[in-house]
Amino acid sequence: MTGTPLHLAVALNDAGWHPAAWRAEGARPGALFTAGYWAELVGEAERGLLDFVTLEDALGPQSAAFHRPDDRTDQVRGGLDAVLLAARLAPLTTHIGLVPTTNVTHTEPFHLAVGIATLDHAGRGRAGWRPQIASRAADAAHFGRRTTPQLTDDDVRDPELIAARLRPLFAEAVDVVEVVRRLWDSWEDDAEIRDAATGRFIDRGKLHHIDFEGPHFRVRGPSITPRPPQGQPLVTSLAHASTPYEFAARASDVVFVTPHGRASAEAVLAQVDEAVERTGRDLRAWPLKRFADVLVLLDEEPGAAARRKARLDALAGAELASDAEIFTGTPGELADLLLDWRAAGLDGFRLRPAALPHDLAAITRGLVPELRRRGVFRTAYDATTLRGHLGLPRPGSRYGAA
């Protein structure tokens, strides 16, 4: 590799990110709720030497509307628990990172900490996590303990309006991530002795109460799970506006942003920088990796991807819409776009395949070889952990240092 390495991840979602993808040629709608389906996809991503995959999750069935459920029956509805699925995939893979999404508005921080720590143990240091707030008020009805803001159609037309309405939930989410991180640190690395001869399994002095108290909850700790192999599994977040940019600055190791062009990427990264400055984060001590999301339809033949999108749009009865840039073209053309955008200051990209497995295979077998030819993508994994793939150090326990 002759240039600065480019980081690549894929976001796996149902049959793909196009709502009609389950009806595309080569789709496997009958296998969507099987572990084998997901194992084949993640295996393909690992063969392409990608940094990590993200797995979507939600508290309610998918919806064509961002802010409310619908009654449609012509699109994929239902899914598997992302953390449990990632744990099933962990022993089937060896290098690729596994980053499930979880809701943090209605889920106890203690349970989240244990689940992701367990995944990191199962994957021997390859776990990540995408905390997500509950943006749909209907999700609260599953639990009956609280209500959350009901977004309106006017709200969802402007990312800043959405962020303003949901700002209290983002503030709560910052506390959730802080509690989870403290629980990951609550066992020092050498707390486990496991000496059968002396009968000492743990050093109780190296397990710590975190004693967190905030406006939303109090958590004493320690965790029930020993410290994860990475120390701190990778925390990621998706951000479209000022409030989620600030959440990323306060809580995340990686932020996914959604620019539409190089100039847009420069403007978005400037907003991320402003959020980092407002929060006082020291990027030298705690780096923040910036990935751009792009929804992709890829084919080797020029024009084929656009024609395929048109067929999918016709099946869906509407043109594909997305918060992220929608790209249709060849692997070479996508490589041109990625390298142009990277000059704005991006560390990598999270690609959303429009149709699975077609567009995932086009990424691993078309785009990746093209990037290698240009000297900007790895030819082999040179690390064994997710943090290692991104060049991030393994942090020590805050309690051990004290």
C-alpha cells in the first residue's frame, strides 16, 4: 500500500437499503431471519478485508416514515436482535469488526454494557456499538414507563428541527454511554487470577463500584463481565445535525456523517470540529474518526446500476430517497468519488449496499480491488482487533490508573 490507508465499512440492513431490494433478482427474502444469511454476508465482507460491518436494529417494525410506524405490507418488516446476531457471527469470523445497533432510550445501561462486553469477548476484541435514541414516540408503548416526543411531518423535513426536539434524549444518551464505559472499566485487566491451587479466582480489590449519579439514573456497578479484550469496544454514532454532532464529540470513537458532495463533506466536518471544540474534547488523547455514509448501487457495466435502480424504484412505486448520498455507477467511478471526498478530511466510508448480496459483492470484488490498484487499501489484515484496524490505542482502565 503506497498511500494513506482508506477505511471501509458496510452497513447491513435487511435485504439491502432499497425498500424493494427483497424483490430483486438474487435476493433471499426467505432467509432473512436465519443466522446463515447473515453469516454469508459478513463472511463476504471479511473476504474483502473491510474494517467492520454495522447491524441495524430498532424497537419497532421498519417504517417508510422516519418518525411513525406504518401499515405497509410490501416492504420488509421484522428483524433479529443485533447484539445477539453479532454474538452468533463472532465465532464464524476472525478479523472483521462487528458493530450492532442498540436503543439506549428504553434499555438499561447495565444490560447494554454487559451485552457489548460479552460480544467483545466472543469476538476476541472485535466488538463495536452504535447507541441509538428512540426517535419514534410509538416505541415507548412497548415499555409503558415513559413517553418521548412525537415528531411531526414538519419536524422531519429539517434535521436541525429533529435534533432540537430530541435534544433531551441525546443528553440522556451521553449519560448512558458514560455509564457503559465506566462499567467496562470497572474490572481492571488483571482482576482475574484463576489460580486453582490457591483458590483465588479474582482479586476483589480490582473490581470497582462506578457510583454514577445523574438526572436519569444511578448505577453502582461493578459489571458482572470482566473487562473487554479491547478495554473499550468502539462506540460509533450517526449524525446529521448539531445536536448529534455534539453527541459524537462527547461519546463516540467514530462518527458517521451524511454529506452530499465534497463541499458538503467539508462543511459537515467543520460542524463536527465546532462540536469537538464546544465540548473541550482533546483529539490527541481521544481521536474521533470520521466516516461518510454512501448508499451504493454498483455494476461493472456503465449504466447498469442506474437501470437496476430504476427497476427497483418501479417495484417500490417511488424513487429511492435517503439521508445519505445515493451513488449509481461502476466501482472505478465510486473509487473516484471516495478519494475526492476523502480530501475533505474523512478517515473512511460506511457503504450501504442497496441490494444484498449483489451490491456487497460489488464492493468486495469490484471496489476493493480498484482501491488496491490505487494503493489506498490493505491487502491483508494487519491487526486482530477492531480498534487495531482503525489505528486506535487500547485505553487503560480509569480505575486501575487511579
